[in-house]
Amino acid sequence: MIVTVHNKQQVDAVQRELTARGLWIASVEDAPGGESLLVIAPFSAVVDPDELRRIPGVSAVAVPKSAWPLVRAMGPSLNVGGVVLSSQRPLVFAGPCSVESQDHIDSVAARLAGMGVAFLRGGAFKPRTSPYSFQGHGARALDWLRQAADRHGLRVVTEVMSEADAEAVAEHADVMQIGSRNMQNFALLRAVGKTGRPVLLKRGMAARIDEWLLAGEYLLSAGCQGVAFCERGVRGFDDSTRNLLDLGAVALLSHGERLPVVVDPSHATGRRDLIAPLVRAAVGAGAAAVMVEVHDAPGQALSDGAQALSTAELASLMQELRLGREPLPSVDPEATAHA
Ligand code: PEP
Ligand code: MN
């Protein structure tokens, strides 16, 4: 933001008013006609420009145009059929990496619902590095996931990998997940945006924050109701963990950009022993939700068992952090019916 001050004599007083509001003045510049320009650093506190316009001595406040105006206008919370994602009350998304069978997803869902988990996750379409690894059970797993969630009062988040599946996934999911590998698949972003469903947009593994926000802008400009940004780790130089969890990005998006952020410590680390400490850190950094892979027998999971907690481990972590304690509104089947 740039604050214009009528004349030089008023600069000190205006500067004091700005710093008292947590604003950081990056520079003071002379302007034609004896006015002065106070340039506010982008990392300053969030303040309503109209409040600044009322400070005596201020003649104008200019707010630079955003490259992601729809993302900026979204605000820090996202309402998904009555369930509100907000850092004021972080939610838990949990479930197996892949939907393994109808019975399996149903029994996991039953346990998670009893613990206060809000969203059931599980991949029907799996983006695997090798074409010879388990690829997911496809469309029939969408039915299993939806039925399990409905039976136990949970919402569904699941990945859509292809434009051809966008409608089918939108019919089954409350939130559609765009995976890390597809964050800049613009044709997919447009097709998913058109369905109107809210989206969990995972950060590309080598994506800059501006690229991530612009991917959100693609979704919103195509008609998407709202986007939650999911930090799942970026490629680092050290392979002790699967990826490098960028908690700075979580704080930047939640506190700086005031957006709903979800943190996925399972894919970020690849290690079940690091999930609990990073869930604590994610909540501290401003996450509106955490997404954790869970499995009743992690050693036998069809994918990503090494980064899954058992349901009992997740339950004790949730108790410790007092997550999922308040009851969620009941699932409205109409809300998930395709609009
Ligand atoms: C997932 O959540 O199932 C997944 C594949 O994650 P990512 O896109 O972050 O690798
Ligand atoms: Mn996984």
C-alpha cells in the first residue's frame, strides 16, 4: 500500500499512526506538490485502507492491484456445506492413502467419525510414480468412499486426476483434491473449477507460492466456490524426509494472505514418527486443517503405509491438541448432490 501525506510537516505524525497499527514503512518518498508517499511493506499487518484514509494528514491510500484478486477476496475461511474451515478451529481430514476395499473404508470411517474427524480422505484415482504400483480402484472406489462417509456422518475429500473424471468426482466429493503433480495442469484446473465444488489444492512439489496462488485463481475464475491451499512439502536437497514441509509458507498464506491452509505432514515427511510433532507445528503456524493418512494396519497398506498413523495414534493426538471436540453439523445429503 502507498499512503499519501498532504505535506512534509505531517509525515512524522502519520508515520506514528501507521506503526501503531503494526504497519512497517519501507520508504518515504517525495511527491510533486509537496506531498510525501509512505510505502508500506507487504509483510505488514492487515489493515483496512479506509481506516488509514481517516488519519489526519492522509490525502490518499493506494492499494496495488493483486495478481490473484479472486483468491484475495476469498477470506480466511471456507464453508463446505456448513462445515467451516478456519484456523480459529482447525479440523482433521484423515483416511487411508488409497480406498482399498468397501469394507476397509467403512471400518476406517466408523472409527474416524467417533474421534471427531471432519473429512474422510482416500484416493480412488492414485497418482503413482511407477505405472506398476497400485493405481487405485477407480470409479467404484468413489461409491465406497461416499457410502462410508454418509453412513458415519463424514465429508469426503478425494483426488481428481483427469478432466474426464471431473464430473464423477464432483458428484461424490464434498471437496475435490488436486494433487501436487497436477497443480499446474491448467486444463484440469478449469474443468474442476467449472463443477463449482470447493477444492483442496495441493502445492506442486517445486511450485513457488505465487504459482500456487495463481493456480487457485484458475479454479476460482472457472467457477469454483472456494479453495483451501494444502502444503504437503516441497522438494528439498536432503532425502532424510520425503519432502521439506514449508511451515513458512503456511504462516505466510494463513497470516499474510489470510487464506485457509491445510497441512499434510504424511506426504511432507513420509514418516509416521514425524506426524505428531508436525501436526502441532501446523496448528501453531495457522493451519485451518491437517490432513493425515491413517490405516488400521499401516504395515499392510496398499500405498504409503510408512507415513500413516494408526487410528488409535490419531485419536490420542487429537485429544492432546483438543481437535475435533466440538460437534460438526450433520451431513446434508442434498449438499453433496451434484448441483
Ligand atoms: C495424496 O494426498 O493422496 C497424494 C497423492 O498427495 P500429493 O499429491 O501431495 O503427493
Ligand atoms: Mn498417500
